[in-house]
Amino acid sequence: MRILREPEVSGEDKCPYLEGLMWQQEYFVASELDEAQFQTLLDRRFRRFGAYFFRPFCPSCRKCRPIRVVADAFRPGKSQRRVLKKNGSTRVFFRELEPRRELYDIYWKHSRIRFSQTSSEDEFLRNFYTPVVPSFQSEYYIDGKLAGFGILDRSSTGLSSVYYCFDPDFSEYSLGTFSVLAEIEETRRRELGYYYLGYYIPECSKMAYKGRFLPYELLSDGEWNLPGSDPGRREGDSEESVG
């Protein structure tokens, strides 16, 4: 691992997940990580965006807990089976990182319509196509047209979702949920144990969907633990970007 910027702690800002709370994070910049080094960071609550690694560092709050799906034990719930049926003809490919204009166009359109945000093509390349850890991409085609894509990292125990976006014209296909189902299956196909979904806060509506992929483990006090499972939490879908 090559450290490009030493770890720092940010100043306080408004929490992006829970209203009325403040947020701080520890972060650093690095490149050239192997799977084992990246795993160590996942086990220490870090996430990655580009070459930027970060984790919550809030003195009075510990609600952001990393979540990972136990791939071999996962079975889709009723609503998830409906999504699979809806995407019966959707073709999914997993490929080496390959930036293309059509991918950026989907990212730009998704960001503008879903979040009222945009970013340049240079930012897109820097955030998703900077070689930092072992990574690859997923692509989703409906009727021969690229409908969505994702960026995934590989650690020594699993696959970690960095980002997923889709063309809003295909919203009826519930591609956000379908991408998680497809990438859990890819985790199994690669004989890896876990699919990492980032942070989970049950009280945050944008993160609630993560608790519907059972069974899952949460990282707390340096250990991954299997919480009590409620089958009812499988129901419902969300189209928020995974990350």
C-alpha cells in the first residue's frame, strides 16, 4: 500500500444520514492496495471512493455500522423473487474496469435526475477508474441496451460494492435491488464468503433496503456479528444507489 496523504480527522458537519446530528470522519488517501490490505481496512470500518478512504469518527454516535451479506446462506425473499422474475431477460456481465462514454452518460443522467447533482467526466474517471484496489465492473443490459452498471472491489473474503447507478428510463425494473441480487450471486460464483454493502443505519430511509438481504453481519467493536433475523425485513425494494 502506498500512502499518498496521511490520516486526518475532519471538522464537524451536518450528518448526511440522520437529521439533527453532526458528523466527523477519519480519512486518508492511498493507492496500490492488495486484497489483504483492503480487507484489513474493511474490518476497520473504512470505505473507499476513488483513492479516498474514510470511516465515521463521530465522538457521540456509533450508528454507522458496516454490513455484509453472508453470500452462501442468502436466499431471496418474496419481493426479491419478484424482482428476479421481472429481470428474467436482463443480461449481466462482470468485466475488467473499462471506462466508456456510455457509462458516464448513465452516471450523469442518474445523478442529475435522482439527486440533482452532476459531475464532470474527469471526476467520473478519477472516482471510479483510478487503480487503487483490485476492482472490476458490472454491466446490465435490457433489450440489448445498457441500463446500468456498478463498480466493485475485491477483498480477501468478498466483494465490496463501491457504487451502482442505472438509467432512470428503466426504473420499472428495480435495478437497484436486482444489482445487489446479481452481485451476491457473483460473490458465490467466485467462492467468496461475503458481499459488503457499506454502512447500515436502520433509522435512515436511504439505507433501510440493506437490512432486507438476509442473513447479514454487522461490524461492531472490531468483530463481525450475526444479529437476530426478522424475515419480514426482506419485503420491499429500494432504488437508492448502493454505497
